Amino acid sequence: MTRAAKAWAPVDHDVARVNHFYEQFYRMVGRSSGQQFEPAWVAQLETQYNDVHRQLVGKPDKTEFVATMVALHSALFGIGAAQAQESAVLRVAANNTVDGITNGWSTDVEGDWAKLEQELRDCYRSIQRALHDPAPVSPS
């Protein structure tokens, strides 16, 4: 993950190199966690997440960011898009909070760190609920 983040940091980054490092990371995650996902696809979504986040920092409309997070959480955790919606919205909210802290917009840094922690907890609890309560399958 660190190699991918470092490779992605320059604005004119090599996308193939970034994806390669993310794919290596997610292959390791898959082996150690037993999760079933396609590492190359998740790597591409992770890169897309970084790109969309960078493009939308400070902008009010985060629709594209939420859609990217829905796709990433769906692919990584094997849950449906509807199940990933809540976690995606919460993860984007967490990004907005940390952006406020790191860009100096926060008027309550300590409070915002606590808010960020809660947003992340809520995000991953949402995923946990989705994993334990699979969506019903519609009859064909």
C-alpha cells in the first residue's frame, strides 16, 4: 500500500505502476484474509479512489466519489452496490473530515479527529453488517 501511495503521489504518476503496487498489496490481502476478490480490479478501483478524491477535494458534489467507493467496497468485500452505499457515503464523509484537518479548514481539529474516527467506525460497521446479513436474492 505504501509503495502504491508513493507512486501515486505525483500528479503525473504512472498509472500502470500504481496499479501494479496496489495489485501486489491486494494479492497479499487475499492470501492472508481468505477474502475472494479480483486483485487487479480492486487495484484499479483503489487508484480511481485516489484520483477522484484528489479531483473533488473542497468541492461540494461528491457523487462520483461515492460511486467509486460503492464500486470499491462491493468488489473488495463481495457485497452488492445497495449494501455498499452506506459505507461509501460514510467513507467519503471521513475523507471530507480529514481533508478539513489536513488543509487547515477545520475550526476544531481535536473534535474533527474524533468525528473522523467515528465516521470510519460507522463505515466499517456498515460493511460488517452487510457481510453478516446478505441481501435477499430476488426470485427469477
